[in-house]
Amino acid sequence: MMNHVVQANNKVGDEAKSHRDDALVLFVVLVLQMLLNALVGQWIWNNSVVKLVSGVSKARWYDTLLLSVLFLLILPN
């Protein structure tokens, strides 16, 4: 993602517009992914994991978001 942003700053003309559009799309997708994870992830956690595992408690919206960041750091693609 950062590569697209850097390339958008280094290009001129139509090529720069294409890279800026790509960077904007990536940013919008990232924000949507975070919102979905925060909202849907909390609902899934509170309605399934809490009932299945007795040692866990209800999650707040940022708990599932931080858990996904932790998994991204531990299990890179």
C-alpha cells in the first residue's frame, strides 16, 4: 500500500492520477475492513466464542480489531 502512495508522489500526469486513485481505493478498502472487523467481529465473538469457551469475556469493538492486528503480525502472508 505504501508503495502505491510513494509512486503516486513520484509520477506526473496521467500516471500519477492512476497511482493516486489506486492509493485512494486501498485506503477506502482498509477503512471498510477495519469497520467490518470492529462491528461484525465483536458480534461474532460475543455470540459464539463467549458461549463456547468459559474463560473468555465479552469483547468491545477495539478488542477484535487489536486481535486481528496481532494475528497479522504473528501470521504474515
